[in-house]
Amino acid sequence: MGDKSGGDRYYAPILARAATAVGIAGVFMEVHDNPDCAMSDGPNQIKLSDFRAVIEKLLELDKVVK
């Protein structure tokens, strides 16, 4: 209905790792402490409690690629 997207947060870290592996210069991620209650785009948002692990993995990959 236009008020939110139909994404799946499961894929966000996977796609971010794939992009990092091919040398992207940066990532944009939506992060929320409770994405299921977010006013918009909740299904796309990475949980704040998972964010550190996602970023650490991306930085690890980035060091290998660059």
C-alpha cells in the first residue's frame, strides 16, 4: 500500500557481504532496535543487536578485498 516495503532482513547481511566482496566503497543499512515495530521499512531493517556482528564481518571482508 505504499507505507512500507516487503523486504526480508535475512538477506540484508548476505547482500552486504556480497557487495563488500566485490569491492564496493560503502554500504547503507537501516538499523532499528525493534524493526518489527518500526513505522516504515521494518522488514528490511537489521536489528540493532545484530549490527556489530554484521559490520565486523564486512570490515573483515573489506580488508581481504582491498
